[in-house]
Amino acid sequence: MNWFYVADGQQAGPVSDAELEDLLQTGKIKAATLVWHEGMTEWQPFAIAKPAAPGSPPILSGNLAGAACAECGQIFPPDELITLNKTPVCARCKPVFLQRMAEGVATPGSAGLWRQGKKIVTVSETPFPDRCIKCNAPANGFRLKRVLYWQHPAYYLLLLCNLLILLIVVLIVRKKAVLHIGLCERHRQQRQTAILAGWIGTLGGLAMIIAGGMMSAGWLALAGTIFFLGGAIWGAARGRTIAATKIDRQNVWVSGAGAKFLDELPERPV
């Protein structure tokens, strides 16, 4: 199992179970450190997410009925926390958290996810919440791995020179991000159906083009071309979940999320 944890106000990981235990033993993480793994609905203190085995001494004393401050990870009674941008923060960490918001730096409480208009701002390999990115329904632990690429649109001007040059330059300069997004059963089925329909149209159109050429039937080849292009466009458009609108050295901007999912995220200052 891969774990992520909060260190110095930033997300770290993934690490294995054994590596997580080593971090606890060396003091790099504490019982109140926020941790997360795939299948969890939210970040939790280590002592709650990974309690000690039976017979082992407890790793955290005191009352765990409270909530964790998103900045320092310590447990506080609910009445000692304030909510800033949909994130629980203790009074001591309030100035630091507000400074992070002002600078547009992702906070641990948002699990590395921000909302900026209709786009999500995050970093590569950030684990998304266990919610469908389209409708915000429970994803029940399902994650779809998406490998996203992006390059500045100005590079497409090279198409005026030569297509091969454009392809070579794009392969060199494009930036990559990997995200693991949640999808509910309904949207998983819709995506699979769209991809299947796209492949049927594409392969069927290709067969019609070949048959039209062999039989010298221009109308059949034309119909095949329409089916081929229509299937490819339909499958790509309807089967797509998210797309990168920008990737830099730190962040990735993603479009395609539903309004209900976006409403659950803290807003990133413009």
C-alpha cells in the first residue's frame, strides 16, 4: 500500500507501510501527522489512519475525538479550530495558512488540490479525493490513471513549416503530469461505452474504406471515411475525462471536472 503524508506543510510520498513505520520511528512523522492512501475519503492523523496493532503501546495519548489542524496536524477540539477556505486550522497556524493562501501555495488541508474558476490546480501524482470528478458521487476506491501532456500553443505555428518538425519539437518540449482521478460507476460505464463506440466506428470505417478501394466503390470509401473520422472524434471527445490546459515545473491546470466536485475544493487566489 502506498501512503502520502504531510511534511513541512507540503505533501510527500508515496511510501510503503514499512517506510511509513520507519518515518515514525525516526521522528520524521508523528502520531498527529496527516496521512492518506488510496481508498480513504479524507486525510487523517497517522494514529487514526494506522492505529497500533493489538498489544502494542498506543502511539498517541489523549482524546482523538477532535479534528486535526490542516497546517500542523495536531488534534484539537472542534471549538478550537476555525475554517478557512473550507479547511480546519488552529489559531496558532492561522497566520501561516493565510500567507499560503495569499501566495497561492497549495495547503495540506486541500490535499494538494485547488479550484481556480472551472479548473483544478494541483501537482503531478497528487491523490484525488475518493469522489467522482464528474458528479462528486463516491468513487468507492476506484482511481483512473491519466497521463497528461501539454505544450505551449505557439509551437503549433511550426505546422506552417513542416509537420515532422512540429512532431519532433512537441516530443522534446512537452510537459507531462500523472493524475489518479476518481470516477463513480455510472461515469466509468459511460466512458467505456463511448470508447467502445469510437473503436467500432473507427475500425468499421477503415474496413469500408478498404472495401471501397477494392471494389472501386467511391461512395463506400467516402462513407467509410465519415465513419472513421466520426468514430475517432466521438471516442476521443466522449471518452475523455480530464485535459491539461497548462503544465509548468510545479503545477498542472486541469479542465473537465464537474461543478459539484469543484465546489468542494478551496479556491486558489488568481
